[in-house]
Amino acid sequence: MGKYNPITIDTDILVVGHGIAGLASAHAVKDANPDIRVLAVDKGSLGFGGKANKGGGHVSFIPKGNEEQYVEYHTRNLGDYLNDQDALRRYASSTIKTMDKWAAWGAEFVGRDIAFNAHPVIPWKVSMVDADVLIKMAEKAKTRGIEFMDKICVVDLVLAEGRVAGATAFSLLDGAPYIFKAKAVILANGNQNWGIMKMWSSGRGEGIATAYRAGAKMRNAEFGSFVNIVSLDHGHVSYEAENFMYNAAGEKVDPGMPVLEGAAFTNACGGADIGGAIGMVMYSHVLQGKGPIYENHAENDFPYNPFGQIIFPMHGQAPPEWYRPVTHKFAHHLFDKNKEGAYAKNSETDLKVVEPGVVGECSPLYGDENMASDVKGLFSAGDISANGTAWSGAVPTPPARNRGSGLLYAVYTASVAGPAAAAYIEGLGDVAIKEAHAEKLLDELYAPLDRMEGTTTGEIETRIRDLMQYVPYTNFKKEGRLLEALREVEKLKGEVAKIIAADAHGLAKAHACRAMVLCAEMFFKGSLERKETRGWQIREDYPARDDKSMLKWITYRKGENGEMVLGADPIPMERYKYQPEGYEK
């Protein structure tokens, strides 16, 4: 094909991503039709893709008979009435079935029969999987004829006759071009975390950008503001630090008590964990000249108490019925090397500086009840479309900071997307890919390698992280500050258009930078458009929830001139069971 002579690979369904959602999607396709050819590709390595094996391994589920109670609580207290209540109900009614499917695909649950309540109000129980769950799922997948390719970066979707016909990609090892021909594509390569927090750094939103450039609808990007608490000593999350924080004046920093007079504030979302206002509360103390904020390391006994040893066993050992050998080894390594090792260099005090750490979790790709986008042949599963499906409402996903829904929702959506993609391609013939179209996409793919001068990926990454980490832009919003942020995004868009790369690894970073800037643009434009405080969207200038004007899902599309076009999908509140107090059609 022209000057590139790409390696062309044919399959029936292309799955992009080797994480929980990608592996589960591949299995789900095979469950629907064992004869379908499935190829899964990832920029990482099989068994180690995505973020799931780097976290706590928590798996939440809803006990039989309590599904509706979960839907009501989640809608009223987490999603703040911005949920698609039908989607939420479908998920709540499928958690036990999903776990059974996942077990057949290689997962081994720890504590399923003795699962503990994850919430003081709703019957939301949590069990565990070990950190080697992806390896076991991959081993099982190979026995079913599912094919895999590592170190492959998918960049754009190839369209033909109005539908997806494959994708362009390149090898991370040698830069070789690839054309994947497929009747359907399932994007399962994660959401946008902007590379700020270490455990989530693999989520750069490349799949979101891929779908957006192909014309797919996006929704709810303004809720990509998941905030955690990070220690400056070791750069990782300080679990439960929110309960042991003090300012420089020695005053308790309480995540449930705002200290900015007249500030917009809501902490309804969060449940057993803290809500989206934690960054704002920490910032407010600093604004009053009482910074920095400290965690009292001596008071926080999370690594040593029985609950902490079950949730993320950094020290000691979980009871036998909760023991997970791979997670145990991983968590101990983190604790010994990064936490205790870092603290040893700053051992003169128990007060360790902490700050809000933006995880992000921007996940706007639209998915319908079949996890289909509005581009024919394009489906999704997992984090990439968690907010786009609107199941979680006005919170980044996993919803708020409640444990365990992220993994199970990824497997649930995969169990929907796989059969839907299999049904879509039934009887569908091959479509010839136009050479000129594919070559144009390859020109764009390799453009950073062809440039002799321009902006480096390091410059872009530093600037976008500084932008997204800044609390007054992303966590505590106001029109003037949002416009400031958007002016910086416009500059970054110009720089990204001139980005340079020296090799295949640099090329991968260049396309990640494109995605990071695109998602930032969606986030800030949506935050500006949503003129209210709802869930994790906190507006200083619009401190109240607006159920008259803002019960809508903000949408984003690529316009004909290449610029982003915002719109809205109305929420069908009149037919939903749970409505805000005083709601009128």
C-alpha cells in the first residue's frame, strides 16, 4: 500500500486492550460464537495490561433481592440524578451472573462466600481477586483460540461504507505499520488519567481519541475529576489519610467540613468514602495561609489494622481466608520500597506532606444498552465508556471512591459488548478498505516521526499534568478559571499539532499526548457548560444543583471543520422511577 507497505492482518472482531475489559470481551465473543475469529492487541504485555492488576483487586456485587435498593441509593446519593437509571438497574441485576461468567473465564474469587459489607447503608458486598487474574484469564483465552498481539499501538479506526472496517496501528518495538481488517472493533483500552498518579499512569485515553476522530459521540467528560490523596514523600496514594490530616496551624482538616465562606460545596457523593470535595477542602486551608497539609503517619494505622491487611495488604498478612499471594507480594513491595523507604529520608516527624492527586477517570465514549457507539461496528467495554453510558451519573468512575465496582463493571460491560459485536457481524461481508483512506491515516500516524523540529512529548506531558492537577481548575471550578484553563488547552492543541518523536516509543507518547489534550478540552468545555454544582462537579459560581436546566447529558463530537461541537442528550426523567424532590416535567 503506497509508501508504507503495512502488514495487513484479518480477523472478525478486533479487541483493543489486554486488561480486564479486553480479555473479558474476547471471552464473551467466544461464548456467543466459538467460530468467530477474535484478535486482541495491546501496547503492553498480555497478562499485565491495563490498571486492574495494579490496584486493590476489589470486586463488589449486589446480593440477590437488594438490586432496587442499590439503584435508589446510587441514584440519589452518588449519581445525583444524572444516572441512566435503566443502565444502572441492568448492571445491579447482573452482578452475580457476571461473577459466574468471570469465574468461567479464569477468575478465582477470594472471600466471595464471606464477602463484607462495603457500605453502612446499602447491601453492597465486596470480595477479591488476586493480582494475577489477568494471567489466568489469558491462559484460559488461549485454550479457546483467542489470538493476541503485544506491543501494538492502535491509533485510528478505518471506516468503509459508513462502518468500522478495521484500524491502523504500529509496533512499539520497531515502528512497523499495521492495518487490521475487522468487521467490528471493541475498544477496551481504558480511560484518561493524564499520567499524574503512578498506579493509573497507563490510562492515557488513546481509545477515546481514536473513537472521537472516527466521529463517535462522547458524553459526561466533565466528571473526569477523580481526586485521591497522595504523599509527596513517596508519590503514591496514602490510604485513609483523609481521616488524619492537619494543616500547618495544627488544625484538623476534615473532608466533611468546608472552610471557604460561601463556597460551593457538596459531599453527597462518596458514601463510605470521601466525595469530590476533598481537594477543595485541602485547597481552602492552603488559600488561608495554613498550608501545607499533612498526614499524621503515626495516627494512620491502615497498613497495620485487619481491614487494611485485607483491602491492600501492605504490612503483615491477611487472614488465611483473605490471603492473596500475588497481591501480598506486590503491596508489600510498594510499602517497603516507596512508603517506608521514602519516609526514612524524612524521619524527623510523623507529619508527612500530602496533596490532592488527580486520578482523572475521564471515560466519555458513548455506549448504548449493547455497548455500541453511534459509529456502526464500534463497541466498547470497561473504563473507556463508563461515564459515556451514564450508568454512574455525576461522579467519575468507579463511582465516587466506593470500592469494587470498577472491576465488575468492566467485566459486565464486556459480557454485553461481546455478544452484541458477535450478533452485529453475523452475515456481514467483508468491506474493501480504500487505499487512499488508509494511507492518509498512516500519514497522520507517522507525522511526529517525520518532523525535524517541534514540541517534545515531555513538554506536553508536563504542561498537561500541571493543568489538570491544579485544584482551582479541575476540582473547584469557576468560569474565569475554566476559561484560563481552556486558553492553555488551545495553546497545547497548537503544540500537539507540531509534536515530534525520535523513535517508536516517542511515537506512542506523541499519540498519548494528543489524547491527553483532547480529553482536557472535553473536560474543561463540559465543566464550563454545566452551570451548576452536582456530584463531583463543584462550581464556585453556581453553588446549587439546577434540576430545571441541567438535567441533561452534555455531549461532544468532532465537527465538520475539526472543532469540538457540544450538544446535549435530555435525561428521560419523566419515565424514571427516582426523581429529584420538586421535579416537574
